[in-house]
Amino acid sequence: MRAVLEVFGWLLLLQGVAGLLNTLFGWWPWAHDLIVVNHLPFLEGYEVFAAIVIGVLGFVLRAVAESAKRAEAGQ
């Protein structure tokens, strides 16, 4: 379970950072179709906020995975 949390955490963190940078600066026009925020029509106009939420969610999942790793080591 910890490995799944780590992988999803990294993916969400990557999506959040990439979505934020691409929305603010438009550095990666080739990556527009790879970013999840750009595929959700109800988030149109709120891409920056959605990317921040996705990135924070990724950070939280990474923290939970780290907490699970420490709990396993303590037992």
C-alpha cells in the first residue's frame, strides 16, 4: 500500500507543478494534453487553483506514505 501511495503522490505532485507552471507561464505547449487539469472542462478558468490543489494532494499522499513507512519500522 505504501508503494501505491508513493507513486500516486509523485504523480499528483508532478501534475500539480506541471499544471501550475504551464498555466502561468505556458512553457510547455507540447505538454498541454498531458496535464490532467486541461482535460476537465468544469475547471476552465480555475486551472491555477486546481493545479495547486492537485499538488498539495500529492504532497499529502507522500506524507502519508512516509508516515506508513515509519509506522512499519516502529513495529
